[in-house]
Amino acid sequence: MSLVLRNLQRTAPLRRARFREKVQVVTATHGLRHLLGFTHSTEAEWQKRYQKEKQVLEELSRHKGTRFQPLSRGLF
């Protein structure tokens, strides 16, 4: 989890509340993908999951006026 937070800190603004919001949105999106049956055990699964997760986060980014990144960016 610390690796995830370190990656998010690079893209999150310094303000604490804003960072907390980003963590919540990105982890909720990632968890929701798991609940929908997506995994990332193999590169093929990761690619499929990553594209869907990225799509959702890009749409949320447009609405929120910020930039969200998938948790598993660069996994494979």
C-alpha cells in the first residue's frame, strides 16, 4: 500500500484534503473493478482492467477538474 500512496503523492496536490479525496476516488474505482470480476494476475488481465479503470478515471477527472491515475499503472 505504501507504494500506491507514493505513486499517488507524485500526482496529487500538496493540500491534504485534496490528496485524501484522490486516494478515496482511485481506490474506490480500483476496488469496484475487483467487485465486477476484474483481476490483474496476468498481463492480459491487467491490460483489460487497466484500460477500463483508466477510462472511468478519465471521465471522473473531467467532471472533477483534476487528474486521476489507475493504481496499477506500470504493473507489467
